[in-house]
Amino acid sequence: MKRGKKYSENAKLVTKGNQYDVPEAVALVKKTATAKFDETVEVHVRLGVDGRHADQQVRGAVVLPHGTGKTVKVLVFAKGPKVDEALAAGADYIGDDETVNKITKENWFDFDVVVATPDMMGAVGRLGRVLGPKGLMPNPKAGTVTMDVTKAIADIKAGKIEYRLDKANIIHCPVGKASFTVEQLADNFNALLGAIIKAKPAAAKGTYLRSVTLASTMGPGVKVNPVKIG
């Protein structure tokens, strides 16, 4: 894959094979985020688990202390008094049967997170095929299937993110923007990694944190020393 000149220059600032402490890694990612927009800083964590087995799945949610730096649009599937509660809490959209059709037939995805009350999961279940692959399906583990829509929305707007394994047993998550301070990004990073470590399945054997990499949207990956985490 051919990389641009700017990327190549920034990549030279990262010592190959080196594993950095968290503050060093964060500072380096900020330094190499030289695009004309405020790049997102992401963490990529390769875990020593096999997600094909139900007892080795790693999934959950955590509220980042300094948020993600992104305005999050929340779609809430609810009915009755819960609709007013969701709107009062700051929901951007209320979902019903019409919304289900809009998503399936018109490919409407102007939202970032979906919350549903348990009594609406029958309708939301019909969206499994389209929401599932995008990681948007509400899930009780992530706190997005709940009767307490006020808390769910407040947490999401405050910077709650969901983490889950992909097919290669890697978790990819945003931890803020390049414009954040080193301290803010380090705090968010530590909150996320703390949650992932806490979620270690009992069935996981051997090294749990195989590799941890920090990178901005357009910048090179910076490896973090997993031994110095947690």
C-alpha cells in the first residue's frame, strides 16, 4: 500500500519495534496527527482470546472521562411515557415501526447509537441483519437495552463507548481527538483499557493483552507497552 509523503515523514518519528509508555505514546500520536482536520485517536487492542467461543467473548461499555470529542446522535426505540422521557433526556430520534422501514428500505443511518426499551426489542429485532454488522444493535451488556432511558442517553452523550471483539479478536475504539491534551487522552485510554482488562473471560488462557496500538485517523500506529497498562 502506497503511503503519502506526510505519512512517511511521520512514520519516521516512531521507532520500529519500540513499545512506549502511555504518556509517551499519546504524545507521539498527537505529534504525528498532522491532517487539516481534528483527527480521531483510536486504540486497537489484540486479545489472547478466541471470540468464536461464547465463553471467550469480550464486550461491554465504558464512559470515557473526557468524552470522545464527537457529537453523538441517539436513536431511541420506546413507546408510551418512555417517549417523553427519552426526548427530555436528549434523544435525537424516537424509533417506531415506521423507523424500522426507513432503515431497511431507505438505508437511513443518521444516528450513532441505538437505545431500546425491552418491550421494543420485537421491532428492533427485525433490524438485526442491518444493525448487527455495523455494531449498532442494542445490547443489555452495553446498557442500551434498558427501561432507564434517561441514564442510557446521559451516559452516551457524556462519552460512553462500546467495545467488542472483531473477527480477528481485535477491539477498535476511539479515545478522543488529536486536539485533546496528553492527559485527557491518557485518562480516556486508561479508562478503556481498565474496562477491557476487567472484562477478561475466565476461559482466556495465556497472555491476554497481545498488543496495544494507538493511532490517529491518518497517522502511523504507535505501540504501547502492555506490561505498563493496568
